[in-house]
Amino acid sequence: MKIGEKLLKQLNRKYEPSTMVNATFGRYDVAFKTDGEGNPILLFIGQAGDDGLIRGDHFSRRLVKDANGAVIKDHWDYKGKV
């Protein structure tokens, strides 16, 4: 599975730092964990079960910044099924 442009646009926004955010995107349920700056770093996308856990795909973000805070690397890696 690949992350589309619309979902990437939603993931590039800032959210509350160090929290788990649950949302819906189209027909999918999404949940993502943010880092200390409010950037999403873990993404789970699929269908939420009765217990609230997502069954689907797992992505991890590689976000590297230099000493000035400028982004050097920013991409999402597919980590498999959850």
C-alpha cells in the first residue's frame, strides 16, 4: 500500500505533541502517534475493530533535521500489516 497525496497533506500538518490521534480518511480509519514537536511519526491505516485497534497497514516516518531545524529527510516507510 502507498500513502496518497491527500493523506500526506493531512499528515504534514502539526498536531498536539506526544499524543495518539484517531481520525477517519475516506473509508479508512487512521491513527497516528506524534513526536514532541507535533509531527506524525507512526501511522496505522485500515479498519478499526470493536476494541478500537486498527487492522490494516503500519507506516513509520523518517524525519531528519539539521542543527537549524531544516528538514533533510522526510519519507514514510511501509512496515507491514498490523
